[in-house]
Amino acid sequence: MKADISSLAQGIARRQPEFTAQVLEGLSAEQAREWFVSLPPPTAASVLACMLPRHASACVKGMSAKQVGPIVARLRPTVAASFLRLLSDTELQGLLADLPERTALPLRYLLRYSQTMVGAWMEAGGFLLPLESTVEEARERVRRDDGNLERMVFVVDREQKLRGAVPATVLLREEPERALGELLIRVPFSLRGRAELRTAMDHPGWQNWDPLPVIDREKRVVGLLHYSELRAGLLRNARDPDDLVQVDASVGELLDLSWQGLADLLDGALYLAPRARANRQTSGADHG
């Protein structure tokens, strides 16, 4: 009978994650955690995404990286960061150390920002392409990412400085071997990672651009902020202001000065294609 009840409860959680989140928020932390750990990762992720950060944090508190990893991997990094930042520093660092690097790296970067800042809600790294890319490589990246031809493709140089953007629709009509650098349009707007969300809401760039590039003090692109994420961040902060965790100023300064972690995150995505192209050309020369 107990197994049947558990199966029924899990079925409800799978079909009604918002209702389940409200129920768990009404339980004590111990009761919520005891029931939460029984959920399969896909269902647990759906439920956590609907919970207020402090309640979501209580559910994962004490769970191992082996348990939390598959759940966090199914969440947008901004959502995961919103409740993971409420763990104690010891718990958080231990968890991040044991998570797969692909999952942990964007979280580490987001968690360096206060939850009220643009950087906490950006897509760390974002959809960026190197200046050396060809149209063919850019098309493949769009297809591999999400196939969204409404997006704007932002282009950066090897110093991670923004050089411009290309509408994805343009990629469909250009010659495959043409360089992205020949197709750039100017991007007149950007956001600072340490800017407050409430001030970013009124940024004039939203009239014509979504997402907006996010830059550090050296004007290197560190991510992209989508308007939907901006609104989600403001809503979460307004729903539960007691959850807001401020980042010490010295940490913020360090963030602007040190970006190697993000560079590691971006390096594979940005330069695999040009390197592969160079390898093909070298290979062709060897056989020529």
C-alpha cells in the first residue's frame, strides 16, 4: 500500500509540478526533503523550478552530488544558482567540486554575482561565435544549439570583445565559405554584469535587441541576458526578498578582474570549429 501511495504521489508531482511545489513549501524542511529525495531527477527538476529559492535550497540540503547532479543538469543554470547560493559556503563548494565540470562551471560563474545583479541571470557564455567562423560553421552551430533562426548570432574576437552580430536568417542565404566578419552589423548596446536588474529593466536596448550582451569592466563579453530571464529574476527577487544574498564587494571586484573560468567554458564552443577547419586545411596540404 505504501508503495502504491508513493507511486501515486510521484505521478501527481510529474503532472502537476507547481501544485507539488506549493505542497512541499508548506511542509517542514525535514518532511519536504524526505519526500523530495524519492522523486526521479526529471520530476524533481520540474518541481524545484517552481519553488521559492529558500524552500528549494532546503530540499537539496544534505543531498550528495550524485543525487543533485542529474537534477541540476536539467535546470537552467540561472534557476539552479538561485537556490544553490543559499547553501552554506562549505556545502556549496563541496557540491560544486563533485559535480561534473560541464554542470559546475557555469554555476560557479553565476554564483559570483549577487542575485540582484544582471550577471546572476545571464546565460553564462551565451551563444557566441568567433570572428574566424564561416557561414557554414555558424549554420551548424545554430542547428546543433536549438535551430532558432529568429536569434541574433553575436560574434567576438579572441580577446572576447564584441565585434558585432549577424541575424541567423542571413546565414541561410549567404555562401557557406563566407566569413562572418564580412556580414557583421553593429551592436550599439550592452549591459554590465554588475548592473542591478531593476536598472537593466529600463535599458533602451530592449526595444530592438533580445538578448543583450553582458560585458565585464574590460568590455569582454561574459554572457547574454534574455528579457525573459530579466523578468524572471525580478519576479523571484520580489516574491522572496529574504532570500537575496549579497556578494561581498571584494568578490565582485575579483569577478571583473578574473575571467579565466568563463574563458575555459567558452573555449571549446568558440574555437573547435576554426581549429577543425585549420586541421582540414593542413591535412589537405599534406595530401596535395
